[in-house]
Amino acid sequence: MANSESDSVAKDSIATLERKGGSSRKSGGRSVSQTGGSETASRKQPVARRRFFEIYKPGQGYYTRMGTSVGSGILILGGANFVLNSMEGVLTGDAPWMLWVQYAVPTAFLVATGLLLFWLVGVHRGSCDFLIATEGEMKKVSWSSRSELIGSTKVVIGMTILMACLLASADFVFIWFFKLIGVLETGGPG
């Protein structure tokens, strides 16, 4: 029964390939193209150009894209504020055009880096695919429950306090020993 199903699937894929203009022959239970498997190399499909503001795979990787956008947007705003504060020290005088320059440069920085961020998070295929794959991997993670998280936190805090006590006691032993042999002197000034 499984053999007849696989033959049916193979026949359907061969029929689909022949409808698209290719031909194939059956060899060893697999469908092999007569051109040696390089049909895509001989016939290039026209690539549709996307517009700049068209989002690449808009329904995927929403949370990682938004998180990246918010985090980077905060950094961009901080950078624009830094540029604004730097411009105050560079431009001196009372000319009216200086005020325009003082605010135009940070605004241009803000717009340019905002467009770069949009391009990286929404349009560029490589970075978008990375963010989409990141979100997919994060969905596969086995997250700890609240009780496990609280228990682990208690263990870490307890071990930190224990190590601090051990190091402090070792420090006091070394201080006592060095005072005993006269290497460490703790006297007042004079």
C-alpha cells in the first residue's frame, strides 16, 4: 500500500514538471531531470523588484523585528541627542542660519539612520531572514517555569553569599598571618 502511494506521488511530481515545460525520466525510484538537474540554471525566472517601502515577508518575525526596531530606535535617538549637543559647542555666534544648521544636522542624522534601520529590519533579505529565524528558534526554547526560576535564583544568591563569606574569612586569615610574621604593619601615621 505504501509503495502505491509513493508511485502516485512520483507520477504527480513528474506530471507537474512536464506541465511546467520540463521533462523527466524515472531512475531508481527517483525522478531525475534529463538536463542533469540544472533546469533552474538554464532557465532563469525574472526577479520581481520590490519597492523600498515594501516589507519583506511582512507576517513573519514580528516580535524580533519590533524589538530590534525599538532598541535601535532608542540608540538612534540617543545618537541624535549627542549630535545636537555636539553642535551646540561647535557653532558659536548669533547668525540666524546657525540655528538652522544646529537642528538640521541632527535631524538629517535621525532621518538617515531611521531609514537605514527600516531597510535592515524591513527590507533587506539577509537581516530579515535572520530575525525571522531567530524568532522561530526562540519559539523552540524550553523556558523554565516560575517556580524553577525562583529556585535557581535562590541557589545563585545563596552560593554568592557563601563564596563571599569564604573569601572574607580567607582574607582575614591572610591578614592575621602577615601581621604575625611582620610583613603587614598596621600602624597609624608617623
